[in-house]
Amino acid sequence: MQGKSVKLFLVDGEPTGLLTVEIMNWTGHALVCPRSQLHRALARDEALRTGVYFLVGEDPGRPSRLRVYIGEGDNVGERLKAHARDANKEFWTRACIFTSKDANLTKAHVRYLEHRFVDLARQADRSIVMNGNEPAKKLLPESDVADMEYFVSQVEVVLPVLGLEFLRSVRAIKSQGIPAESGLAEPVELVLTGPHGHQARALELNGEVTVLKGSTASLKTHASNTYGALREQLVKDGRLKRVGNFLEFVEDVPFESPSAAAAVVHNRNANGRTAWKIDGTGLTLKEWQDAKLDFS
């Protein structure tokens, strides 16, 4: 794997307004807009093309997750107009439209992409996928499948650049493995053991910590926990469940920082960089990160 050049163009000169995204040597094109600027996005040529799109918004009842609707269309603009008027889709605040600059995407292609993106989003389990029905898998010639899988891989690059992580699976990255000679970041295996017998395992990648299924968290209450509301939400969502004397993670749960993960596990404020240890070494995450600086 090599580095990529991602070009973001702020159409209005505003970081929260209309923007386009391109990757060097990729024919795909992304058009992103807040809902309030949808009318301007629909006036652009990209909105007349065949493509796939993501409607993204917060879930007010579940602050730890986003809501995402994934769709496709011969004319994505017409589909988005219909969604904007749909009372059942009031949740979304941002639209991300992916088309092709050479207009080579067909209806069959985008149906394939829709199926793949819904499947990836559900596997990643970082969002609430709002699609009512599972899109049917579209069969394509082998060469077209290869082209569409490359398209998928580029969209997986663009979305995190926009701060949207709902397709990214840490488990998948770990299982695939990353060659050491590539120089790319690799998930680090972490462990955390608490004084009350609870124990958690996690993967850290680029600052994000994903606590793994089967990890346990303390039931003991403490006066101070900045992430108490997040922990309560995880319990409400059924992602943390009472099992004996502990709360157990019934699925992998990503956190934005080591401290957020440690606070939910301990049920108190904690410095995640000193609380988490590198599996099998005895080094804290801080010690391991500091040691790496000596070789830079």
C-alpha cells in the first residue's frame, strides 16, 4: 500500500458547506453537503449522474452511534429529493454522493455498490443502518466486480477523511494483517485489569480503542466519571449487559480515545494511556508510545 493524495475542494470556501472530494488517479467523485444546502448540490451536474449515496445523521437516543441510510439511483438527485420530503427520514443532516467523473457507472454497478456498502456498514457495527430491506446482491461480470471493489476501497478512504467511520472495521483490519515493511499503522493489542476482577481486551489503531466482545467492566460506582452517560447508553443499547458480578461487552465497541474506553471499563475517570497495557509486555500504552519516539 502507498500513500494517497485526497483533494478536498470547499465550494463555498466554508469547511461545513458544500465540498467535493477526489483521489488522484481515481475516476470516482464525491459531493458532500449539509441538508440545508441540498438544493445547491442538486443543481450540480454530479447530481444528475448514476451513483450511490449516504444520508448521515445523529441518533438523539443513542449518542454513541450515527444513523445511516445507503441508497443508489440512475439519477441520484431525484432520489435525494424524494428522501428530503420523506417524513420517515428526518434524521439525516448530511448527504454524501459518490458518482463517476467518466459517467461509466451503470444501474447494475450502483446496485452492487449499495449491497456492498450496507453489508460493510452492518459488519462494522458502528452505526444504525436505516435501510428497511437488505438490498439484493447484483451479479456482475468478473471484471466489473474487480472495478466495483476498487470503487469500494476508495470510498472507504474518503469517508474517514470526512470524519465518517461507519464502514471501518478494526477486526477486519486485524484479520487481514499489515506487512511490517509497509510502514503503515497496525492495530495494537491492549489489556486492562481492574482491582475488582474485571478485565478488558482491546485493539488500538490511530488513537481509537475498540474494546472487544467478552471484555468485562466494573459494577462499582464512583463519584466521578466523565463518560458515565456514554456507559449508561451502552447499557441501554444492550451492548453492555450484566453477567454475574460484572458488566460484559456483548459486541466490539469503539471509543474515540483510550481514556474513554478505560473510564467505561473502570466506571471512573482514568488516564487511558497509563491504564491500558500492551498485551504480553507489561508496558503501558504511554510507555510503548514514548519508546517509539526514541527511534523516530
